[in-house]
Amino acid sequence: MPTDSTEMEAEELTPGAQRILEVASELFYRRGIHAVGVDTIAAESGVTKRTLYNRFGSKDNLLRIYLETKDRRWRELVVDRLSSEKGDPRARVLVPFTVLPEWLTESDRGCSFVNAFAELPERDHPGNRVIRAEKEWLRRFFHDRTVEAGAGERAASTLAVQLLALHEGAIVSNAIAEVPGTARAVTEAATALVDAALA
Amino acid sequence: MPTDSTEMEAEELTPGAQRILEVASELFYRRGIHAVGVDTIAAESGVTKRTLYNRFGSKDNLLRIYLETKDRRWRELVVDRLSSEKGDPRARVLVPFTVLPEWLTESDRGCSFVNAFAELPERDHPGNRVIRAEKEWLRRFFHDRTVEAGAGERAASTLAVQLLALHEGAIVSNAIAEVPGTARAVTEAATALVDAALA
DNA sequence: GAGTAGGTATACAGATCTGTATACGCAAGG
DNA sequence: CCTTGCGTATACAGATCTGTATACCTACTC
């Protein structure tokens, strides 16, 4: 059983397992974790429950892999866009905001990590760890790019927290408040904060 | 059975019902909605399940009242503080941020409404309506106070979305990323955005 | 040609969930 | 006095949940 392998990659998955992961991702995100049973996931994936347990071992493990996969996809999106923004250091800080419009097209139910966090209170749950690592990665991203843009340590730390909050809030409030133009307005705010910090 | 009364107030509740609501609020917030059963709520409230159903009718209704109560408490906190900030129009815009430190002392698991939203996907669920109404109220609060401070309609609309996102993100990322000084840093950012919009 | 990997099909154990049924106790107010 | 409101105590119906058991099928590989 490959389920204890932490380095399990999506490419190593069998076709059936890949379908299970895709279906589970969609259901966990759209309906919530506890609201979705393994019977439903198996049925909608077109496999038997036995196959699901043979591939993933448990619902908790499938959940962890769902979060890890989403995390990897998010980081890759940001890092990829970063490499095409080699010139302007301020634009590099803002990459998580400039990718927001395309990221939000599949995120109309809020942030996967925030939503999962609501259902995973225990800090030692593998899923909870993935979630906190993701937020820490983004905070550090803002911090490091800000330092690279020429800011001091204190300014970079403050700006990182501000941008992290603004970014989280954009995804969440876009889904709940449903105000048109949220991504654009928030990106403008982020730009203003970056310009002020680097002035 | 008083359960269908929408105007049900906490003061009208029997002592037992009040205890149930307090315990349920804590458990829903800390462990999640689906993860908490009515048996647990009844047991920790020191009442029987029969009493819970006699007072609240159903778990869904208890959940709705939990959200409505939290919503009322939040609005009252903001409105109360607003009346002691009669002078400076910019300070009035920022009231939801200045009350953040005290609000966050009991909100180390993120935003109750955002967390509940993650578990209530259906738009016509009573709880879902309460959540969206709460966010819309806060957005409108920012908008109206900004207009009162002298901004035009377009500037007020943009600023309202920005402050809403920043505010949501502050509560959420404070709980997940656990960066010290989040409230202070975010309030500084909000102040800068308000000043820029009213310049 | 035998073993192995991936999968189907079905049934079931054991726990937990929401909600209800039945029967009783007690105190306050008309 | 006696009804009404609030609550206890216990049992249970019916659904759903995670996870396992048993038995069989198919294709590929060594």
C-alpha cells in the first residue's frame, strides 16, 4: 500500500486513484469534509469502496493528499508566474495577487485551506499541518520578495502580514460577499501598501 | 415551541436553553458543526436531549440561532464603539479594526461565520443567509462611514471591499498563521488605505 | 504459465447521528 | 387544586458513517 509514502505524487497514481482524488477534491471543497462520505466519493469516481481503501488507506489520508496536492498546485502557479516577472521587484511581490483572477475562477467556495481548517481543529492532524505550512509559505513569500525589493527587515515583516491578510480576505470575502471587482480592488490595495512600504 | 420565532432573543431563553446555546456556540466554533452531535451538546450543557429538542426544535435551528446571536453581539460591539467615536470621521470608518484586539481574544479559531460557511454550502440554508447578511452588513458599514467621511461613491465602494477583505483576512490569518502583531499591522494598513482614499 | 497488481461486487460489523416515544418529577400561578 | 411549563431518565427507530471480509475477474509480466 503506497498510502504512507509522504512523497506520493499525483503522477504515480493509478488512473482509478487519480479519478478518486479529483472527485474527492471537488466534493471536499464544495460540500465540506465531514459532509462527504467515502461511499459518495467511490460512487462518483466509478470505483468500489474497496479500491478507494486499497489506494488511499483511509479518508483522513485521502484528505491529507487532497490538501497537499492543492498546496503544490498553488505554489507552482505562483512560482511559475514569478519566473516571467523577472524585472520589476514590486511586481514580483504582487504575483499572488496578479494570479488571483484565474485562481478565483475555480475558488467560488472560498479558500480550500481555510475551509478545511474550520473542520480540522486538532493541530497534530496531518491536514492541519499542511494548512498552516501553506499560510506560512505565503507569508514568507511576501516577506522574502519584499526584502529583495529593498525593504528592511521590520518593514518586510509588517508588509508580509498585511498582504497575507489581504490575500486571504480577498478569496474568502469574494466567495461570501460576492462583490464584483473584488480581485481588482484588493490588488490595487496591495499595490498601494507595497508602494508605501518601499517608498 | 418557540423555535420558529425568528425574533427569538437570548433574554427570552430559559436558563437551560441559555446554557445549551452557550455550550453549542463554543463547540460549533471550536470543533466544527458536523463534528459536534446533539448528544454531546446536551451532555455538556447538563440537560437531556429531550430538553434540547423541546427548546430548539432541531440542530439546524440551534445552529441558526447560534449564528444570529454571534452576529448580533458583533454588530452591537461595533455600534457601541461607534457612538464613543463621534468626532473623527476616519476613526469611525476604522472602528471594526480598533475593536479587533478584544474580539480576537475569543476568536483564536478564526471567524465563526467563515468557518460555518465552509460547512453550509447551500445558499438557502438559514445559516448561510445569516452569514452572507453579516458580511454584507460590514461591507455596507465601511461604505457608509466612508461616504460620511467625505468620499465619493466610487471611492467608497472600492474602499469598502478592500477593508472588508483586510478585516476578514486579519481574523482568519491570525488564527492559522499565528503571527504576533497581526491586529496592529492590519489596522495600520487599514488606516493607510483610508487616508489614501480620503486624500 | 504462474504470480502479481488493479479492480469489481456484495455484504457486514460497529459506531454514531438526528430525532422521537414513553413515563415521571416538581414548582409556580390561576 | 390543578393545569401548565420546564425538566429528568431511558429507550429506541432509522439512517449514515468508516472500515473490513469474502470471493471473483482481468491483464501484464517474469
